[in-house]
Amino acid sequence: IPFKRPHLGKFLSINDNLAAVVEMIFQKMLLTQTAEETIPLSKLFTTKSGYAFKSKDWSDTGSSVVKIKDINGKTIDTGGLSYVENVEALTKASKFHVSGGETVIALTGATTGKIGVVPNKLDAYINQRVGLTTPSNSDIHRSLIWSVFLQSDVINGLIGLADGSAQANLSPTDINNFEIAISTQRISEFQIIADPLFEAYIANLSEISILGNMRNELLTELLS
């Protein structure tokens, strides 16, 4: 009997449920009415805009680069990533390298405020106008950063800060200064619960990415 991969929709459904559970746990444990303090997000993690690759850097092959268009609100759509071969540019962009589990956010345009978690084993770089988040210290885990961005009040608040007459524009400074009421003393307790759920989430992202790319390749072959 041939081996059959699980259907793409199975992983999407599982991940939606995982995100909903973590969002609820975050609200119950950390966003309480008696939160002892209101702190800027920079106390938990910092956000910086990605590397500004130049037009001459782009190529048909090379290292993958995540652009705004690749953020779909949950993860990174790996089917249409851009590429850079320029070694000098990639060296300069080393601080913006990702390998899986990082949360990124769109900083400009119609997709401002959309987030995406980088799938496991995706070896890529972050382009400008994509915000890359980094824990402020070793006590902050990737699951907490993701959980913060799962909160609609946080996303709506950040979108409300976006400005610009031609298109929305959210600066990393706005994100870093955005304040949230949170019980900081319970963060470690929360992360013990959230970490395995987050790891399951990003493992599923890898399967979703693989299956999605396989589907697109098959459709391309069938329609060619």
C-alpha cells in the first residue's frame, strides 16, 4: 500500500486549534485584571526592520529572502520566496538570518500588522519592512513572542499606530514602545505550558510548507 501524506487541511486545522488554545491560556494566565504592571513590549522582545537588499542583489537562485508578500497571517508562504546570491550582501544581512520559529510582522502596506511564524528548517533572510522579533533576554521564549501577537488587542493597537498618507507604515520603534498589561511573574509558568504547543505548531508549519509546495508543483506540471 503506497504511503499517503496527511492532507494539507489536517495540519491547518490542528494549527488553528493550537493557536486558539495558546491564545486562551495567555489571556487567562497573563492578561489578568490584577496585572502588576504595564510594560513596553521591548521588555519582552525587540523588533527590528529587516535588511535592505538592493535591486542588483536579486537573482533566480541563491539564499531565500522573506518579503512582506510572503507573510500570510500565520506563517511564511515559501512557494514564492525571492533569492540573493551576492555573498557580500548576505554577509551584511547575517543579523537578519532565520532558521525556524521566529515571529515576523509586516511593517507597511495593506498587510501591515500581519504576522508569520517561520517554519522549521527554513534557511532564509529577512527583507526590509518585515519586522524580525528577538527575545530581550534568555528567559523569554519564542512561544511568548508568538502568543503576544496572537492577541487581537495587540495587533489592532499596533495597526492603529501605523501612519502614512500613501500607505500604512508601522515602525519597529512603535512596536517596541507599545505597552501591554501582563503578569510578568507568571511568564515562566506560562512558557512551560506554551513551549510544547508552539513546537508542535512550527513542526506542522514545515509539513504545511512541504505539502503546499508539492501541490503547486503538481498543478504547474498538469497545467503546462
